[in-house]
Amino acid sequence: MGWSYSFDPISKEDKHLRRLALDRYALIGFASSFAPLIAALLVRGVLALLAYYNARNNPDSQGGRYAEIPTSPAIKAQRFTTQGKLAASWRKLVWWMQDDVQVAGTSWGQKGDWLIGSIWTVWLLSLSVIGTGTDYFHLTKRFGMIAISQFPMQYILALKPFNLAGFAFASSHEEVNRYHRLLGRIVYGLVLLHMAFYLAYFLYANIVLKKLAEPIVFWGVLAAILFSSLMGTTMRAIRDFSYRIFFLVHVVAAFAIPMLIFFHAHHAQRYVLIIPLVLFFADAGYRRFSGLTRQSTVEAIPGTNLLKLTVHMPKEKLEAYKAVPGSHVYLSLPAEARGIEKARGNLALLFECLFNPFTVAAVTEENQSLVLVVRTNRGPMTTALSRLSESQSTRDTQLTIDGPYGSMKHHLPSLLASGANRILLIAGGVGATFITPLYAHLAEALPMARIQMIWAMRTAGEATWTVTTTEKSLLEDPRLQLYLTGDISGTQTTSHTDAADDAEIELRPMNSSRHGRRGLTAQHNRRRPDLQKLIDDAFTLTREETVAVIVCGPESMAQDARRHIRPWVMKGRSVWWHNETFAW
């Protein structure tokens, strides 16, 4: 089949029909982007009604009904039923979809993302081609209109407190964000096709310079350049070099691109102005005015490159953080806390754009405060916090926090209801700030569950913050296993980096001494733990128990854990898995 499109001019009537078709297919693309959200809300609604109906008509179902123990014959028999086999197959499929696609040792997203992305790409390309006939310019314009029709959903997926997709799928904005990135790449691909097809015609007609001088084309080219810059800064090398570049370009582009597209194609204003910009300003404004500026203390943890931030909170606000262990906040430096930084370089404008995520390591009711533990990096935020901790006159300062956020708000009820009798919590470095409060909450909520916590750290000094933030020292808990990676004396010799340093963690056990205290001798720190054995032990007690494994640490740690869990999932075992990460 040959190329059927032509550059032949068309009548005014045909142009009007083309405009109607462009608007119609753009509307279909826009509406279809909301279809998954609507479907998810309907499913949640039906399930909620069924649960309500079941609870109302079967009062004993919430507590009076007999619950089989994992070793009972009834539970074992369920594995061989059709329902049990289907459930096992579903778990295998979900696990496969959550596996990473590895290219040259680098993760390129999850398999499920690629599957969903491929389906959505085919759908949008179909909308771009169907009904274009032989009109080359109809096809070219359709690529652009279909791309623009996805802008509202693209902005919705990026929001934090107003994230409709997160609400529909009962997920946090961090988890939904990966679909924001996925849709962004698909939209960018359509934009490139729109540009390439127009450029091909300009070259064919030898009118490139003439067209670039036209305002409507100039605004489009400018928007495309800004879009390309935005996509370029999403490359991992750029983000690792300077996350601020990525963040600032993202903010500028998110505001400027809709304005440029409006001047480039005014027919698209409903998609690029009304919804995206309204949501953009509403979300940013809400976060700006809902953030709390509170009296805080910044302290250095001796022998480490960690800082302990104590933020005093109103009692009514503290309850929200207590309810969700492992939540995080976005922290910024208000103007009154930047005095020391102004003298070093007039960074006021930069700090207006800095909102760093830090996990709430502890909630202390005694002095009504949140505790954050931060590893100092080369970035401006942690550098500024480190300088504040150096002087007695500046360590008591003002900090602004926005939160709470985090996935546990949505996943904790699922974990508690999963029936997991074995729970393995694995923390690496400052990942313990997420694992520690979750461990304490689970130990209280599930007293009969067998819970084990693994914590790898560079120096013994990195564990000292737990002594003053918990009623009972975590280090005295027999269910905790500590592993050192550096000098056991507690001196810090590593460079001030975060992700790179955490990735170097080698797990070495700190065994308990005969007197019950954890020994820190060199002999006790020479053996590397067998992560596979730890995971296998959690699964081998019985064949029916649900096992929960939660990881917060370096990427390699989570990958190792998944690799060792995978054989058990393929055998049909029920696994509740969660990997907490701030990779983006």
C-alpha cells in the first residue's frame, strides 16, 4: 500500500468539516483519558456497597465468624480450588507487571507501565489517523490536537492534594506520578510527529524561513523547544546532577507551555487553559497557604552526616501524622530562616522554589513535635540546614512544612487487613525513618504477627536518634537486627551524598552480646547476612501464610529483595509487597 496523503488544497467547506473532525476526535481523546478514573470510582463504589450490604445482613462477618488458622486443612484445601488457582495466577500476573524493565543495568520503568503505555499509545495514534482521509494537513493537525487533549489529565496526574487520580485509585501522588511521566512521554511523541510532519512539508515547499517568521508557527516552535527542554531534564543523569534544574524547568514549562499553545492554536484553549492552569494555580496556592511555619530545632547527630530536625506542631495537626506512620512532608526554608544564607549568596529566589521531601521519623506527644532525620548532601537545602545546626544562635529556627503525604495513608489499611502473619521490614540508611514508625505501629496493631526488622547503616551513630524519639529504645528490641557498613566507632568518613552513598551499603550483622547489649566488635561485623535466607525463612514456616515484605533503602536493596521473593510468588504464595522510594 502506497502513501495516500497529499498536499492538495481543499475548499472552505472541507476546512470547516476538518475543524469539526479535529474538535470531535480531540474531545474523544479528552473524555477517554478520564475513563479509567470513572471506572475505578465505580468499582470502588460497588465494592463499598457490597461490603455495607454484607455487614448489614451478616453481623457476625465482622468478628463472630470462625477464621481458619494458616495451618488448618480448610486453608490448605483452598489452594487447590478454582478460586484459589485463579487468585494465585492473578498474584503472579501482578508481580510480573511490577517487575522492572532493565536496560544496561538501568531501570526503564515497570513492565506494567510499558504494557499500559503501549495500549494507550496505540489508542491515541488510532484517534490521530482515523477519518483523516487523504488530507496530509488533517493528519498533521490531528497529531497536535490529540496530544493537547491529554493535557488536562497530564496536569491532574502531577497534582498533590488535588490529585483526582490518586483518589480514584486509592493511591498516593507519588505512585500516580509514574503515570504522569508515562503520559508525558506519549504526548511528547505526538508533539514530535506534529512537528515532523509540518517540517517535512515546509522543506518540501521550501518555505521553512517564511513559516518561522509567522507568529502562529513561532509560538508553536517555542512551545516545542520548551517541551523538549522539559523532557531533557527528566533524564536521570540530569536529575542526579541537579534536581533543581529539573524542578525549575518543570515549573516554568508547566505554566508557559499552555500559554504558548493558546497563541499557537486558539482552538485548544479549553484543553490548555481552563483545566490545566486552574488546577496548577489551585494546587500551588493551596499548598502555599496550608503550609505551616513552626518553631524548630536543627541538630547534627554526632559522628554522622545526619541532621535531626524537631518541628513543634499544634496538637490538632499532630493527630494527622500519628494516624499514618511513614508519612512525609515537603520542607522549605521561610525568609526568617535564610539570614545565614543571604550572607553567602542571595539565594532568596532559589529557596522560594525549594520543597524537599523528608520522612517523619517520629511523632512525639510529650513535646508535641515531629522528628525528621536528614542526610546532608551537596544540595542547597541540606547545606543550609547543616549551617543552621553549626551555631547555637541559628539551630533554633523557623521551618515550613507541607503535609502529611505518603503511600501508607492508602496502603496501611490494606496491610492490616491482608492477614499477613509474617512481616519483614528492611531499611537501608535513612530509610529507617520510614520503617521505624511503621514497625512500631504494626507491633501495636498486630501483636500476634511475627515481625522482623532489618536495618543497615554506615555507622552505629546513625541509630542514636531512635533512643530519644521512642518511649522505649528500639535498639533493645530483640526483633531488630542491625547491620553496619562502616567504622563501628561511629566516625563518619564518607562523602556527603545520599542516594549514591546509600547504594554502597553492605549488610554486616551486629549480633547481641551475651549480656543482651548489641556488640560492636569487629569480629561481629565481618559476616554478611544472607538476605535470601531471611526471606526464605519468612516463607517456609507454613505454606499458607501471607507474608508482607516492606523495603525502604537503596534501589539495589529492593531489587535483591524482589529477586528472592519472586520464586515464592511463582509458587502461588500470597505476598504483600511495598517498596518505598524517593527516586523521583
